Amino acid sequence: MNFDVDLVYLWCDGNDPEFQKKKELAFKAYTNKELDREGTSNFRFIEMNELKYSLRSAEKYAPWIRNIYIVTYEQVPEWLNINHPKIKIIDHKDIIPAKYLPTFNSSAIEIFIPKIPGLSEHFLFANDDMFFWGNVDKDFFFTPEGAPICRVSRKMTPKPQHSLFGNMVYNGYKMILDKFGKAVPYWSHHGIDSYRKSDFLECIEYFKDEFEKTAQHKFREETDVQRMIISYYAVAEKGAVIKEYPRKWYDKYFPRINETCYSSCTIKKMKHFRHKDFQLFCINDGRKTKDKDRKYMQEMLEEKFPQKSAYEL
């Protein structure tokens, strides 16, 4: 597997007063439309230094990554070593046309990832709350032929969902099904995902109008298309591989651990996974997350990754 693999993050510092001011102005522009709280709540933007620990995890467990692109809007983490040869800061205005800016809609930002200058054909995508938790190599994410391995969790009920995120994912599933007559009805595993840039570009070309509408939305809306559509397309048309994870429930949010894990950012749920063995981990902030939960998360991450990375000042 001698092809290069890059890593792309979306990041923002929602604690920054300037960021908050821009977000508030954008929100006020929605005078005739009621937005879902799931797409506008402050918990989506709270900065808890997760990126710092995610970069430590990448250095420790995936040193073969070529370049690390951090996509952000007029911000740079104060602790980041921007002179490190692997680190590339990509401002929104470098890849997103001015007519869409500012945007606080991650689904809109993700549309423009293939526009990142120098991005390799094969790349990984992560939010800053996603971590490498154990050793991984390229073959964890791609087949020897270079096809993405698309990790999925439970099967999706093929009908409109009851959450904003659920409907955005369902939109993509339905678009692929209607266009190609086949689609895999699964949810994403909610972790670090693998893609080919060419799959992104082809899928966006197929569904120009739908992606254009998503790009215009400053915040998430139910009609948006979430990036899971790229995996649906890659599996349906481009030979990507589905890898499904068996699930064992002790409540509805938890899969059985083997390679990848998702946890809400609450002490009770993080404790369950703190010392488990797996390769990828996502700790997702939410409405029920409290400051004591975020403090526990930082303590857990510091315990797991105590050494500063070369990506820090």
C-alpha cells in the first residue's frame, strides 16, 4: 500500500468571543425560519482542547499519515506548531466561495474538502472529538487496491428519521437509492472515516443541486446532505467495502467493542470505555453533557496521551 494518506480535521474555537459574535449575527439572519436546536446549540462549538489530544493520538498510533489539514475559519489553536511540516492550516475562505461564508454548518463545510490544495487522493476525515486509540495502519482504512473501508454500525430504518442528524444521513441514502437503484441502509460508526477525493468529486457532481442547497445553509437543516452519502456512493458504484460491527446493547447507544467505539461525553458512559482496547474512539459532546463531564474527559485524555506531540509548541 504505497499510496499517500492525508488526515483532515474540521475545527473551531467556539469559546472565542469573535466566533460567538459571527455565529450570533448569522443566526439572527434566519428571521423567517425556525432552526433545529440540534444544529445551533452551543455544545456543538465548545472548545475543550480535544484537537490537541487527537493530534497526539495520530502521532502515536498513525505516524504514516503524510499531511494533516486543519480546516478552520480565521482561527488557529494557540498551542499549535504551525511550522511543523505536516501541519497545514486551511481557512474556510481558501476553499469555500465567499457567498457561503461565514458558515457554521459542518455538512456545508465538508462539501469543499476536495478543494484543499495538495490533498491526497486517499484521505481520512475526523472531527476534533475523534481519536486513534490503538495502533492502526493504512489497511485498517483501505483495501490493498485503495478502496475505502466504510465502517458502519446498526441498520437504518429506510424511512425519515426522528432527529436532525438522522434525516441528513437518510437524505443521502435515499438519493443514492433513487439514482443507482441500490444503497446500503446503515448508519456510520461515527468515527474517523476513509475516503477517495475522486469519489467525493463525482458524488457532488451527480447531486449538484442538493449539495448547493446544503452549502447555502449557515446552520444544519433537515434537508441537508451529510457526508455519509459519499460512502453510500463509493459502495454502490466504486467498489468500496462495507464493514459492519456486531452490536451488544446495555443501552441503545453502545456497540460491542472490537475496533471502533462511540461514547457520549458523560462520566457514566466514558467510564465504561476508559480502559477498553479498540483502535478508534469518538467522545461526542451533547445536550446532556455538563462541565464535570468535560473535565473528566480531559483527565481521561491526558492519562491516555500524556506526552506532548511534535505538533504542539
